[in-house]
Amino acid sequence: MRVVYAAAVIAFVAGPAYAQSESIPKYGEAPKAKSPQELAAEKEAEKAYQRSLGNIPEQKPSDPWGIVRSDGAPKTVAKDPAAKRTKAGNTAN
């Protein structure tokens, strides 16, 4: 019975591993030539993609910080001449 279980485990592990190694092209390997039907299907898919891009409406530029940022220039604060005083009350040290 152990032999049957061991064979089943090996089959479950080896099956997916074997299936993966079949379709992966190796580095430097030339790509397979496409049939005329595959080329026509690829060309039609590209045309359909371009048509679908044309159906997307133009969007205005998005500004996520627009509500936080003001439209005008920043306001300057009027300088208070009394604010420049030193501790002693005069400007010379």
C-alpha cells in the first residue's frame, strides 16, 4: 500500500513540473514563427485596442490639492514696526 501512495505522490509532483518545462522558452532561443491566422488575429486585436482607446473621453487635468491650495498669490503680512524690538527696548546692542 505504501508503494501506491508513493507512486501517487510522485505523479502529483512530477506532472505540474513537467508541464511547466514544456512552454518556457530558453534564453537566446528564437521565437516560434506565427501562422498567418495568428498574425491576423494579433493585428485585429491591436486595431480593437486602438479603437477602444478612442472611446475614452478626454479628462481635465486633476489637481488633488486644489481645494487646499488657493488660486491667487500668497498674501503678504504687513510688518509691525513694534515687533522688532529687543528685550531692552532699543535696536542697538
